Amino acid sequence: MNVTLKDFPPELHSKLKSLAESSGRSLNRQIVHLLEAATTPRRVDDTELMHRIRANRTRMQGTVDREFMERAISEGRK
């Protein structure tokens, strides 16, 4: 199947071409690869996900408590 893209931004073409070269793919194969990756659901290992969540929590500073939430809401943040 052939697909034609119209009004393709030159900057995006350049980025895709560089990405394709660094990945050892043709521009066409790189575009197909990215489209497949974008449309295929990823399975996540629950154990790995929990490990990443815990690691992120240890790097975060501060806490989100009721006072913080009320202040954020009153300042217009949602």
C-alpha cells in the first residue's frame, strides 16, 4: 500500500530522516516503525511498574497533603 503525505513539515522530515539514519532504517521503515509503536498497546509488568513508582516517589520532594491541595485550589490550580 502506498500513502502520500501532503504539507509535510520540512523540520519533521529532517528529524525523521536523522532518527532513521541513527536507527539503521530507511525513512519509510522508520515511519512505519513509529506508527506501529504508537498504535500498539504496551504490556507493562506490574512489578516493574511498582518499582518505577516507588523510585519516583523517593526522588520527589515535599508532600501533597490537604493543606497543599486547598492552597492549590484557592490559587486556581486544578
